[in-house]
Amino acid sequence: MSDIRPTYSTRELVKKPRVYMRGCDRRFAFVSGLVFVLLTAMITGCEVGPNYHAPNTRVSKGWNAPTPEPTTQSTVLPTTQRSVTVEEPLAVAQWWTAFHDPELDSLIHRGVQANLDVRAAEYRILQARAQRGATASELFPQVSSAGSYSRSHSQGSAETPGANSGHFDHSNDFWQAGLDATWEMDIFGGVRRSVEAADANVGFAVEDRRDVLVTLLSEIALDYIELRGFQQEIVIARNNLDAQEHTAAVTRRRLLGGFVTALDVANAEADVASTASQLPVLETSAEQSIYAISVLLAQEPDSLAQELETDKPIPTTPPEIPIGLPSDLLKRRPDIRRAERQLAAATANIGAVTAQLFPDFSLTGSLGLQNPQFKPLFNASSRYWNIGPSVSWPILDFGQVRANIDIQNSLQMQALLAYQTAVLTALQDVKNSLIAYAKEQVHRKALSDAVAANRRAVDISLRLYAVGSTDFLNVLNAQRSLFGSEDALVQSDRAVSTDLVSLYKALGGGWEAAEPAPPTH
């Protein structure tokens, strides 16, 4: 196209307000106009696919939690006091402090800082955020640079009409450097829907870490309470062993005096051996609890043995436990929040796939330098550029895109059902914990009364046996009943505390105060 154009004076240009451009200027104006139109369409364009709305889940207004009925004060005080649940605002951000056990507080603090599962969950958040960044980058132009040099050589012979045949030998150099740019414009919102799904996946990873935290807190507390329970059982077993050894010694003296038979001695010694046989089993369980706590703190199994081997009482429960309302559960439980984020991601993915039904608009361009020689490469005459739009639209794919949309619709429904299942499971967990906690306190009260009665029976039987008013079998039966009821009472004390931990876990408590900042590298 010619670069020659008419010239006009300033007056003539005012009279004729027309713009005269070279051919390249016209093309540039056309492309610029097209880019403006595409940008406007992208900014104001639609996002295909359904818009996400959080599920409107309805739950009951209250728990109707069972509470233990008031009882008369027992003559034997259990380790754990009686407590009740109240539907007051939740106060479970630091629920472990309600046990008033500094050792438990320290273990949980160290566990949050060091636990390997928590650290792995933190890096899953970083992974999700990086994936989100990679997806969002598709909204912007992609620019690449390249440079090349080539040298070609050719030789041969040629015949020219009317001349003799001749030979040629040619060598050519070619230098090139430039930038290439491609911009796929998100007119129908497919990439924006993918970014929306990526945002939901980041939220999923965050809630997953919180769920790991809730599980970690409860596991540390459960193992710690189990440890203290086993230690108390060991104390009871040793006390009963001392009492049974004393009774056996008395029986042997009475045998020497001819007051009893060898059968009484054999029965007494059998009781001693039976009680002694339980100690190794309890000690093994206590050691294994220490090992479990150590691993949760990312330490070697026996690293906490010296710190935890001294026996201490089972942590006591608070008098009142605020549990909030069922609707609070939907806001607190990380597994419910995680399922909701998964549903949001599945909904956004429908739009990302639906966008494939529509044409793709792209803008490509290049700018660079090229010349057969290196020195003139940077001259103005070596410059080149090109820019232009492109469009692609699949005409025949045999229903592949439609099938992918059906797949995403199915995944959305699965995510919705998983969310509903998570809600029902959470409600069930809380109800199970409430009934277990209330009924175990009733069970503990009965065991406390049994221990008191069995202690009186042991004292009476020993006094009667000493004066020959009853046989030795009654003494043995009384001692066995006392040992059994004391051991059961300790197990019930432990069960009350562990049921409370299970309740706190079911309420989704603890992740706010224990949530660490994610790593930055």
C-alpha cells in the first residue's frame, strides 16, 4: 500500500475535518477498536453457569440435652464433679482450660506448634493458593521472548538458456529477536468461574486444617485422660494388693494357730496373685498412652516418659458446659464448612465447563527485530510487528462438552449430599456425646455408692473374721467386690472426662485459639 498521501494546509484541514492515515495506522486503529470491544465484552460480559448460593439448612432450635437428676451427696467423692450442659452461647475456643490442668494445657500448646499433620495441612493451603494463582494468571496476557540465529548454505549448478551451465555457492545469515504475546479473552467467564472454584478450594484447605486441629486437640486430651485413668487404676490395684497381702499374712498366722484350714490360705494367696497380674497390663496401657501423646507432639515415643510417668488425678469437669444452639454448629464445625466450600467449588466448575460451548476469542501479537546481519539488527529498518484477533469455536465434538457438563452437575449434587450428610453427622455426634455424658454421670453416682457400701462390707467382714464369727470366703468376696467397684469408679471418672472431650470435639471447638499462621515458604 502506498505511503503517499495528499497534503493540505491548516485551513483546508479545518474545513475538511478528516483524518488521513497510512495503511498501517488504519490497521492499528481497527485492531485497537476490536480490542476495546472485546475488553468491554469481557468486563461486562456474562459468566455462564449457575451462581452459587450457600445452602439454607434448617435445624432444630434446641438440643433438649439430658441432664443428670440431682442426687444426694455420696460418702465417696468421685474424681470428677457432677456437671450439666446449658444452651448458652458457645465458649469452646479454649475448651481444654476448663479442666484446670496445666500439664494438659502445655501438651496442647506444644502439639499445635509441632504436630506433623497440622503442618502438612498448612502446606496444603499453600498448594491451594498457588493453584489459585496459576488459574488467575489465565486472565492476563502471556508474553514470551525469543532470539535466534541461523546460517544456511546451498550450492549446485544451473543452466541458463543461451548460456553455458554454471555453478553457485551461497551462504546466508539470519538474526532475529522479539516478543510474542497471546491473550485469550475470558468473554464468557470460563476462567473467572475457574478462579471462583480455586477460591473455594483454598477455603476447603483452610477448613481442612481447622478440622485437623480439632482432631488433634481432642486426641491429645483423650490420650492424656486415658493416661491419668490408667495411673489411678494402678494406684487402686497396688492399694488392694497391699490389703490382700496383709489379709494373706493374717490367714497364714491363723493357720499356724489352727484356727483356719490351708484352703483359706490358698484362696488368700490366689487373690494376691490375681491382683498382681493386672498391674503389668495397666502399666503397659499407661506407657502406650505416653507414647501416643509423644507422637502427636512430633517427638519420639518415650521422650515424655519422665515428664508424665508420675501419677496424677484425672482432670475434673466444670460444673456447667455451654453448648450453644444447633444453628451454631453449622458455623463452627470445620467439616461442615469444608463440605460447603466443596459444594461452592463444584458449582463454579459447572460454569467453567459450560463456557467451552462458546467461542474463544484471542488476541495475538509479536514485536521484534530481524536482519541478515547482526550490526544493523538494532536499526529501525529491522523492526517488525504484527497484531490480530482470532476466534475458535468447536463445531463437532460428538457431545463431549455436554457430557462434561453432566459430569459437573453430578459432582455438584454429590457435594450437596455430602454437605447434608456432614450436617446430620455433626448433629448426631453432639447428641451422642450429650447422652453419653449425662448417663455416665448417673452411672458414676451408682458406682460411688457401691464403693462406699463395699468398703463397709470389707471392714465388717474383717472384724468378724478376726473373732471367728464368719468364714474367710465372706472376706474374700467383700475384698473382690471393693476392688472391682473402685476400679469401675475410676473408669467411670475417666469416661465422664473423655465424654466431655468428645462433646467439645463434636461442637467443633478449639480451632480459633489453636489455629497457627500458615507458613510463608
